[in-house]
Amino acid sequence: MALAQTLSCRGSQPRILIVRLSALGDLVFATSLLAGLRARWPQAHIGWLAQAGFASILSGDPRIDDVIAVPAEIYRSPRAWLGLRRELAPRRFDWVIDAQGLAKSRLLAALAPGATRIGFASKEPLGFVLEHVLPKGGDIRDIASEYRFLAEAITGEPAPPPTLIVRDEAAQRAREALAGHGLQAGFIALCPFTTRPQKHWMEDYWPELASLLFEAGHRCAILGGPADVEAAQRIVDASPVPVVNLAGRTRLADLPAWIAQAGLVIGVDTGLTHIGTAVRRPTLALFGSTCPYLQGAESPLEVIYDALPCAPCKRHPTCNGRFDCLRGITPLRVAAAARELLSRA
């Protein structure tokens, strides 16, 4: 509470900059900061510094006054660096919150002039640019625990789960676009793709799952980015029942509105699955090599995680590519969990 009291004395409606550059899932989780800050200081000016490839997921959020996109070449281009510096200089933020804890995010936080800088403790260099350094606290079982802990330390109030706000007009556009693909609200969104192979559920399990869900009366669609189109098509081609391939067919900024139309989201530890919880859809998450969250969503949540002796291995698998932690999660188990979750929803 000491930090919250200190900050409260420095301005009734401060100008705040959040620095969380990437990745998609963490940007979604970090929205817990927005709700907490807005509740504490409704008239504050809140900006967000995000990597250009991810910034659009925050565009249109009424809680953010200014989304500032950081060019991908910022660390190797003096021109890009000077351009961002010139862009930040007149804004004069009172507080800068480094919600990433990396040297590169601290470096960018230091560009905002005249600010009190707050951030996570880490082994990364440049910690000296932060005036207030906080541990990554919270309950690991909770969704976005470290960001909620940070928000509570700053505001003095408990922080809510991460939330992405979908405007009515965006929801209507999503319904119309989905109808063009033969889908209605209530379809099941499958999110198979992520950045590391040890987080992937087996590719040949997805067609079987789609078949089991289809038999229960549910249409499925696969979501993913442009790089996932080929893999998504393999799943569609292998499926004995119709599955709609939406991978690469929507802009990142539109994905929350599309996912908000789903009756259920099933996915691995990936940003799209986390969007499901952030837009308050029933979500079934499959974890293996990473630490699972188990609670803290504002909508029905089920997590399947087999806590094998080697799990979570994170970035250092020891199974020689077998990925036993996810292989043991069979389509029958997932389909049964999906039916139970839908009955609760």
C-alpha cells in the first residue's frame, strides 16, 4: 500500500504510460492494469506503448487514450529511435509503468521524460531507470496474476481479471463476417497454434475433436494468424466433418470481436485462448509445458493439465519431442470437458 499512497499524493488525475510491447497473450493479460487504473483515477490520461505488430489489439479500447506503436526496427534504427523520442517528448507522462521487465522495455520507459518509473524486478539490466521496483507477485493460479498484483500495488485496490472491451459496432461486423463463412454466434472456436512446439496439442487430435463436437451438434472453426494457414488447412482436410478455416482471414484488431461470438473457446496456451477469457467466453485451455492458470476468469473456465514429473518444462523439454504432457490429453477427454463446460455456461 505504500506505493499506492505515494502515487496518490502526486496527482489526482495523472498522465500514465504503460509499457508492454508484446506478446499477444501478455498484452491481453496486462489489460488488468487498465481496469484498476481507471477505477482509481477515472479521468487519468492513459497511454500504452506496444510493438507495432501487436498494438492493434488495443486499438479502440475506450480505457486507453493513446496507443503508441513501436516500430519493429526501433533497436537497430537511430531514425526510428529518434522518431519515438520526439513522439514521446511533448506528452510529459507523470508515471511510466514498465509491465514487461526486460532491458528493452526499460530502455523505452526511459524515453518518456519527467516521469516516475515503476516496474517489475528482474535479472535484466537497466533496473536503475526505475524509481519503484516491485516483485512479480500474485497467485500463479490466477489469470494475469503478476499484472493484477502490479495494479493493486499502484492503486491500493484489488484488480479485476483481464478484459478486452468489444464495442457494439465491432460485434455487428463480426457477426456479418462470420455469417459470410456460414457460421452463427455460438460456434466453437479452436485455437491450436502458438509460438513453441512444446505448447502445441497434437495436430492429428484436432480433427478427431472436431468430429466428436460435430456429433454433439456443434460447428467448429479454426482461428490463427497468417503463418498458421497451412497447418489449419491440414487439420480441415483431415477432419471427417466440416470445419471452417478462419486462420489468416481476420485482422488482429478484429479477433476479440470474432472470438466474442463463440459459444466456447478451446485452445492451447496461446494469445487467442487468452482472448477468450478476456472477452468472457467459456474457455477450455490445454496446458502442458507451461504453468497453467486455474482460476480468476469472469466466465466459465476449465483447464486440462497433467502435472507430469517433467512438467512444466517451459522452454527446456526433456521428452525428445514426444510432448507426453499434451499427448496424454486425448480428444475424448477434451470433448467431455467441452460438453461439461457448455452445460455450465
